[in-house]
Amino acid sequence: MDCIFCKILNKEMFSYKIYEDENVYAFLDITQGTKGHTLVIPKEHIKNVYELRDVDAANIFKVIPKIARALKVSFDPIGINIVSNNELPLQSVFHFHIHLIPRYKNDGMELSTINNYGNTSDKEFNNLVTLIKKNLM
Ligand code: AMP
Ligand code: ZN
């Protein structure tokens, strides 16, 4: 399969491994957005968040706090961003992964929650809730 992360898992490609268990693998992102930027992936080739089963999500997410704490102790960041890009045009490797990005003062990263949607009325919030809940399966 032509997937970089599967190649890493099959040891056809090198990676800077930091953690592994039966279902999950974590390694340093080759592009260190900041010092310690880490990726956590399922060992199974699963394309994106839409394809994760509950058990996959549980297996992956349960190691996130452990790795986040290790990054905190290792690098003393001011905080950490945990993000996952899904589907084109956001995603560049189509094997689900979670980025753990330790943050440092003036690190130049631009990951924060700012209001890009404008002023959201109570009615609009309620419309959003109704729509999303209707589509929860
Ligand atoms: P995304 O753009 O969210 O799909 O993230 C994919 C990430 O994979 C990028 O941050 C890349 O730097 C990273 N990446 C691509 N190839 C490798 C590799 N061989 N080893 C480690 N990280 C990689
Ligand atoms: Zn893969």
C-alpha cells in the first residue's frame, strides 16, 4: 500500500519512534512545527476520523494524555495543541493521525481559536445544535 505511515509501521521507512503498543504508534513529525511535534497513529490503516470505530478512537485517544505529559515534562512548553487534519485539502497523509504540538512563547505557530464566524446569536447557536444532533448516529 502506498502509504508513508504504513511504510513506517512496516519498518520500510525510518521514524523517530517515541511510543508503541498493540494498536498505536507515536513518532516525531519529520517537520518539527515546534520542538517535540509528535504524531500518534493507529497501526491499522484508517484514512481519517470518519472511518474510526469507537474502539480505534479509544485506543488512540487513551495514549494522548500520556504522551502530552511526557512532552510537558521534557520540554516545559507553555501549552500544547492537539489537532487532526481530515480530508483534502487539509490532510496530506491519508492515514489518520493526531498532531501533538507543544507550544512555546513566540514560536510563530498559528493555531488558536479565534472568531471567524462572526457574531453568533442565540437562535443561530440553537440551529447549529439542532442540526448537529439530528445527524448524530
Ligand atoms: P497532515 O498534513 O495533517 O496530514 O500531516 C501530515 C504530517 O506528516 C506532516 O506534518 C508531515 O510533516 C508528516 N510526515 C510526512 N512524512 C513523514 C515521515 N516520513 N516521518 C514523519 N512525519 C512525516
Ligand atoms: Zn497507512
